[in-house]
Amino acid sequence: MIRVFYGFIFASVLLAGLLWFLLRTGISDPGAARQVNRVIQPGDMQVPEARIYPSSADSYLRQDLLNYWSARPLPPRQENLMVTAPRILLASLFNETRLEEVNSYIQSLEPRGVSGSSWRLNPYGNYNFTQSALIPMIYFFGDKPGILYPETLKHLVEEMIVEEGDGFNLSVPRTLGLVEDTENHILMTEGTRYLKNKWLFSRGETDPLYDNQENGMEQKLGGYLNDMYKYGVYEFNSDPYLAYTISALLNLEAFAEGEVQTLSRKLLDRMNWEYALGSFNLRRHPPIRRQYDKHTVTAINRDYHSAAMKVWVSFYKDTHDSHLDLAIERGRHVALWAAIMPYRPADKVIDWSMAKPQAYFVKIGRGANSCPEIYSGDPDFLLSAGGANQGRRSLILPRPIILFTHEEETDLTDVFHIMGPGEDFMQWNNTGVYKRFAVAAGPVRVPRTRNPLVNQEEWSVFALGEDHFLVTFSTQNLGIMTICDRNGWDAGTILREMMRQNPRERVTGGDFKQQDGMEISFDERAPNHLWVIRTVNGVEVNRQFESWPAFSSGNL
């Protein structure tokens, strides 16, 4: 018996060790799941919810997206079922084109793989991508037999959309429940399960297994969405995962009911308000979570969230601003969801996404083991902080601090920016943004097309629209950008005044006095868990940004 006991212990340890090794080496971003340990407080800003503006049910951009997808040839059967094929099918149904071909194609499909993240022991995962794209078909066209044929509907419900009942699961398949799956996978999988149940139950299915109130799905999915709202969206700004999180939430906002629908709308509202505050002319380049290899991306106009926002803006013809570029460079797959779903952002979100009506400063807290987003904005510019990594398993990808303007900037090389120290982004602390001020431990990178109006020693002054100057102080180890009002002054006067108020030893020692007299102290080499800004007018600030609320502003 003793040998059997110790043999069992040895086998268990060996199995656990093998599983641990496979998890560490076989799953992309192991442990990429939210930590439920500290509620993010709301802060001093309300998320806008009012919707009074009239919006159109259609727009040129919506129709352009439908035409783009419906014109594409269908791939061979069983290929490209994650993204491409379902969107071609869905757009064709909306445009009521190729209906015979589309219905025949759907009827020929078979389920492929299982839901949840794929990895070494689950090579055929990711079927949730397909199901999440199929579920809208039955809601939009299930009662339109001339578009979605009855036999096609039957095949979708009975064969293709396999998630159903009460099998709510948070784990990566074949990990013995040891690894929680990522937000986008959970939302797609369990959102599809919930919506299939609702469809069946609303059409006469009496088995309580399909009653989301009785089977616990309303409570479980609602609880998960509530955790996302309380503890923060884990995969914030993720590329590409945010696209699928948005799509899954749009499914639930459109077709769910009760708390699940309400929380889905609240999450979308908050995510879109964060976008409105952190973008400029529908461009943005914030810190992101997951996918370290994205550090080589320099485009600032190919954000997935921007693709969706461009579609939503296009529905407001009365408020359409012709200076905005609504061309979608990347992300037509998520843009299609924004185009077909009934959700519309709040009025204030639309306004602030299109143009900033006033100057503002905001810190967006992202919770434990994360980094914040920090923005100083104005109708004419936006300073966008780049964040800081919190250790390799935090999966935080910091970005450079960027100055957006009304120039037609599309790449990092087109904008003033600071990154550093060095090229190793894992070492950057690019949280050093305050009102009209930015600092980091590297030089200010100047676009090739911009020349200073005046410069002296480490100082330069650049034109920034008709009302402002950009003043920079730049050495190999310290870069500062500050925005000054013209107020009838010329560039030379501004330069002399800034240099008089900020002797070199004062600046390199971590102190800076702005044009309006505000004094800021900073530590450009601050540890990655602290805000670079130390004091404002001699008053210490809260540098522990993991404790910051969802929004801190004071002037909105």
C-alpha cells in the first residue's frame, strides 16, 4: 500500500510538472486573465450615457463595408471560418445577394474544433470565433425565410452553433481548470451559449436547460461582465483581441436581456468614452495589453477601436465633420459589427471623438498589475502617455509619448514623440504626462518635416497651429515637451522666457516651470510602478497608479 501511495504521489507530481511545462510553452500568453483583487473606483467623471442625437440606420460607410464583404468570393468549404467566411456570409445576407450560394454554403459546413484558446494539447481550438459570428445570423434573419432558408436556419441552430445549456466555463480547454481563458474567448463562447439558449427558449423549447434564468447563465455571465466592469477590462486596447471583445459585447447588447444586456452596454459605453478621451481625429496610440511583438508597429491610424468608431461617427450625418478621415485602413472585420448592430455610443462620446471641445487632463486607471492611460488634450492637440511594463507576465506593451496635432499624421515618424531610455520598451516608463507637459528618459524625436522656428542649446520652439507653440528640451537621456500659448508672443520671446525660468541644472535635476507658472517635479527614471510626475506646485501627487480610479480629471 505504501508503494502504491508513493507511486500515486510521484505520478501526480510528474503529471502536474508536465502539464505546467506544456502550459508555459504551449499557450500563447499563459495566465492572460484578469486578476480579481481590487475594485477600480469610478473616480470624478461620469461615463456619458445620454443619447438624444438622431442617428441614421444606414450610412455610406456601412454600405461600403457590406459591399466590401459581400463582394468577396467565398473560400473553399471549411476554410477561413474564424473571420473571413462568416463575414462574407453575413454581409451577403444583409445585402440579399447570392442567397442561393450563401444558403448552400452554410448548409454544407460542419463544426470544426472546439471553443477556447488553442494550444499544444488543444490544437483545434478557437471555434468560438466562428460561432460568435454565426449567432447574429439567426437573430437577424431567423424569421426571414426568404433570406435565411428554413433548412439553413435548422443547420445553424442544430449543427453549427454547438454551445448551449448550462456549461459555463472560464478555463482554457484541456488544462484541468488550471488556466483561465482570456476575455475575448470567454465572451465569445459564453455569449454564444447564452444567446442560443435564449433563441431556443423564446421559440417554445421548454427544457429548463435552455432557460438562462433557471440554468444559471444569466447570473454567471452577468457576474463575469460585472467583474469586467468592477476590476477593469483586462485586454484593454489589445491588438487584435479588442476587436473580438467589442464584437462579442455588441452581440449581447443587441440580443441579450436583463443584466447581461445592461452590463454589455455599460462596458461598451465606458470603453468608448476611454477612446474618445484618448484619441485625436480618430487616431490613437495608447499602451496595450498582450502581444509584445506589436512593439514594431509604428502606424497610428490602424487601431481596431478606431475602425468601429469611424462607423459609429458615420451614422451622425448632422454632426459629420468633413476634416475627419473615415477611411478604414485596418479592422474591417470589427467595423462590420459596428455597422450592423443597433448599438450607438453616447452623444458626448461622438462629440469628443470627432473634436475636443475644450482643454482637459485625464488619468484612466487600469487596476492591479497594469498601467494607466494619461492624456492632456485640447481642441488643437493631444499628449498621449505611453505607459510602463509591469513585468513580463503583466503583458503590458508601453508606447512612446506622442503629440497628436491636426496634421495628417499616420505614422510614429510623423509626430513628435519621446521614448526611452534606449530601445528596450520593457524598460520604459512613459507615464510622464501632465497638463500640457510630457517628460521621459530619452530625446524628443522630431518629424523630418518639422523645423524649429528658433533653437538654442538643448531648446527648440516649433509652431503648433495658430494659437500655440511647442517648446522642447532634448538631450540623449531627457526629453521634455511643453505647450505654450502664443498670447501675442513670438517664438524668440517664448524661448528666452522658458530658458530664464528653467536653467539647465534645474531641468536636469527634475524640476520644470511652465508658461503659466505651474511648477512640476519629475523623476524620468522612476520605477515602472510609479507615475513619473512627483509634485505639482510643491504638492505630492499619488504616484501609485495601480490604485487610481477609472477616471481622474477634475475639469470635465
